Amino acid sequence: MRHGARSIASLATLADSDLLIAPETPTEDVLALFEQNLARGAVTLGVHGRPTGMITRQGLLTSLSSPYGNALYRTRPIARVAARTMLVVEVSIPLEQAVRQARSRSLEARYDPLVVVDAGRYIGLVDVSHLLDHLNDSAMLRSRMSHPLTGLPGAPLIEAEINARLGAGFPLAVVRMDLTGFGTYVARHASTRGDAVLLTVARVARGGGRTGGGRSRGPRRRR
């Protein structure tokens, strides 16, 4: 990758892939998984590659520590304890959209991991705090590598985004825009008018301009 560009993450690259746990797995076996890996915050239940529930470490410990919880659940299937109301997101959605969905949950569930799927098939879990940290880092990176006037991403960011999408197998289309004669225009009309042209092009590039199948008009000639 040129210019020291860093990979732009997606849910596919952030997801902590893990095997699905069968719903009939004894709760004590799931507890052992948490005890063996202290960094594990949750496990996902599923059947035939599709998630059916999720249990967090805190949720499991809370259930077992409740009155008679250990006697009631320890040898029972983990499905008896796991929550069915998990947040399932498609792997293709933008990270910002995933954060908005996470924040729309109730306060007690706001930081539960996101269950990432691809057309219903389980991909993995994404920790919400990890997602927020990455977005903050990405915002700083984009600020340093974006055009100071238009705010559009520079070449390293564009290249990193293309590589990330190709690596994740996402559909991709690339359009190159070239301002023919821009240097001559700036030389004739001064840089302030050139800046106005660049800002207009940036607005169009972001989708704020006129769309349609007609041909665009070229610059008007001076008489």
C-alpha cells in the first residue's frame, strides 16, 4: 500500500469471529469458556450457522448469582439463560450506522456486543467500545489525510478504502473526475474563484448536485 495508507476498517474486519455455541450446551460449559478466556465478553448461540441468541459474561454471572440461580441454570441448556433480543447487523452497513443502532438500545444493553451477519449467516461479534475507539481514530486519520479546503479524502484514504472493500468482497465502483483546464482558469480568475470551483465539485461528488442522465454543461465561454 503506497503513501503509508492504513486499512479502513469495516464490520467484517472488526468482528471477532468465533464458533457458534449450540443452544443445548450446558450452562456450566459456557461458564468454563468465560473462565478460560478472561478477555471474552460474550458468546453467541446459533443453529446451522445462524445466530439465535447471545449471552454476555456479566449476564451469565448475574443469572447464576441470583437466588437459586446456580441450582436452576448451571446444568441446564444455555438457551435458558441467553437473551434472544440481541442486536443483529448486516456486515455491509457503515460503522457509523452500526454505532447509531447500538446507541438506540436501552441503557443496560447499549454496550452489549453487536452480532454481525452476512445475509443471515454468522460472521462474529463486534465490541461497541472497540468500534467507538476505531471511529475516533479513523476521524483523526481522515482529518490529516483529507483535502484542507474540500474535506474530500486524499489518495491514501481512497486507496485504503478500495483495498478494504476488495478484501471484504464488497461491490465496488470507482469514478475518476478531472477538471480540464482548471489551472488555466485559476491563472486567469485568481485562486479565490478556483476555490469556489473546487467546493462546488466537492458538493457534487458528495451527491449534493443535480443527478440524471443528461450531459453536463461545460464552462461558459467569455465573449
